[in-house]
Amino acid sequence: MSPFSAILQVLFPTTCACCGEVLVRGEKQLCINCLCDMAATAFSSMDDNPVERRLAGLRGLRHATAVYLFRKESTVRKVVHAMKFHGNTELCLMMGRQMGLDLLASGRFDDVDLLVPVPLHWLRKLWRGYNQSELLCRGIGEVLKVPVCTDAVVRHRYTRQQSLQQGQQRSDNVADAFGLRKASKLAGKHVLLVDDVLTTGATLAACADVIADADGVSISVAAFSMAL
């Protein structure tokens, strides 16, 4: 660290995105305590895991996982909110790399050809400035050495936030929200569909159903977290 950087760190210390504690050397975005407090699932290595059961019936589904558990007042929830609502793009990339390491260790996603984030409607992306699922994909791609495709699937209907919906409202809210714009990019590929939070699975199911229309495509799903 240069002397100037050291002075800046003293005057404006970098803090943990979750607890607000000052980060020490070697820590990035999250302190070691918060990083260790994130509840990992081990689903990526499990056949017939809870995510696969929740998404059972999806056309062309091969594997599905969520890397962390999302609970109220949990560290994972704070991380998701920092990624989604607080503009922390670096944290998105870091958590994507964590997902990539988890997927790589499982061995079940080794033949993925393409990463596809669940798209945001252009108005919401304009307001937020980025798509957190796309940034998760970028981090995963760094680890798996797999390209990211952002223009094959589009969210052509603006929807209310899923977190504000209940039960059947979630499915109704995203019905016909997605469209397949460039099916040729997905044809014959093993696509990994990526999102930040899996709750009922309605959003992922609606998006995966559109992807399944591409010729010869197979689909796996990876969510950063799964709500219980």
C-alpha cells in the first residue's frame, strides 16, 4: 500500500457491507466474522436437493442449487440488500466468485456452456444502474471460465417487486414477463440461469420456461440464496 493510500485508509476506512466494522488488511467488502456467519447450503453437490424439488417440473432442467440460506435478520439477507439496493457492485462480483467456487467444487456444473442472468426490465435497470444477477454471473464466469449472455432473454413487461407479493400473486406477477429474443444463442447449449434470491421459484420458473423454447437447450439454475 502506498503512503497516500495508507493515509486515505486511516481518514476514510473501508467498512464491512454488513456490520459496518472497519475492515483489516486482507478483508474485502465483508469482515471475516460476517463472511463466516453466512449460512452455506451444500446443495450444489446434492441430487434432489430442496432447490431441485422446488423447481421440479421445469422443462429441460438438469441441476439446480442455491449457495446460501436467506433468513430474516441474517447476514445473507444483509448481503442481498447491499447487492440489490445499496449499489454495492463490487460485493455482487465477489459473491459471484464465491458462487463460482461452490459450483466448481461440486463437479455437477462442469459442462455449462453459457451463463444467463434473470433480466431486469429496462426501467428498473435504469433506476438501479445495474442488474445484480448479471454481476453475479460475471463473478461466476471468472471462476468457471464460461461466457455471460445478456441479450438472449428480455424482460419485456414491468412487474412489481416479487418480495412484495404473496403465494399465487408471485406467479401471476411474472406470467408472460419474459421473452426469448435471440434463441440461436442458446440453441444446443447447457445454460446456467442465475438469480439472487429463490423464494417460491416463480421468477426463475417463468424465465426458464422461455429459455426452454430454444432448440436443444438444457437448463441448470443457480441462485445466490434460497428463502426458507
